[in-house]
Amino acid sequence: MTKRGLRTAATVAAAVALVAGASAGVASAAGTAGSGAAADVCQSGTLKVTTTDAGSSQAGMNHEGTYLKVTNTGNSSCAIGGYPGLALEGAGHTAIKTTAHHGDTYFAKDPGMHGVTLKPGKSAYADLVWTHAGPSSAKAKYLQVSPTGSNAHSVVAFDKDVDGGELSVTAWSAKLPSAS
């Protein structure tokens, strides 16, 4: 798929999410900033995405996982919510057909869509899980992550085999999603 095709697919996915109500988490995030004035929705240029094991291993029964971490690098508080947009890339940044499943993962309960206010330097997390045992594994080298579900995204190294290009991800949360 070309970059234009990927952007078109992301636009269609965003429109579907809007119809499904997924954007309500992002839109309402500005109104749930807590006491005082509401925080503005985070802009993509002020967010840095990384992956982290957060000091714990997520591996078992052909499942593997990591945490997505988005950090506010701006100078003022902002709000984020909902689920991250995801797309796998192969060598040379070629697009790989990707399906993202929102909700509980093999390792963590989904906190559900809600607003998270990020003060400057603070982070939100989502649990990202995939399987890697089937013959239809996609050989990913990179992962596109759209923290706000928009077309703006970050690309992180992601040298993994992913069965069928299928990923499971929880909603953003102010703390690490856990099994409890």
C-alpha cells in the first residue's frame, strides 16, 4: 500500500471511529481535565511515542506484548483519550495490512475510554499485544502510532513477527494497564 493509500485508510478508520463513538473519548477528554480549567486536546507535535516493557515481561502462550507510552513534550497540560491508531510497516517502511482490536488484551484489562490529562513531561500508557506462532506472520520492522487517532503519527522501531498483522490494544490510561 502506498503512503497515500495508508493515509486514506487511516482517514476512513478515523471516520468509522467517529461514527462508532470512539472519538467521544478524545473529544470529552478536554472536558474532564479535573479541577480548574479544562485542558486542550493534545496536539500531535507535542506528543512523543515510545515502547517500554516497564520492568515486566509480557510473554506467554505464543503471545507477546509491550506498553505504548505517550509523553507530553509541550509546555502546557493537554488531554488525550480513546485508543491509539496503529499500523505496521515492513522493511523500507512498506505498509503491512494491520487490524487493531480495542479492549482487553491477553495481559491487561482495558480501562475503557476516558480522558487523561497530561501535564508537561507526564505520560499515558496503553497495552499492546500480538501473537507470533502462525504461518501467516507479518514481518514488521516499524509501528506507526497515532496517539489521538488522527492522521498524525509517530513511527517507532518494532522488529516483530505478528500473526496476520493483528494487534490488540487497550485505551490510554494514566497508569500502566494491568490484569487486576
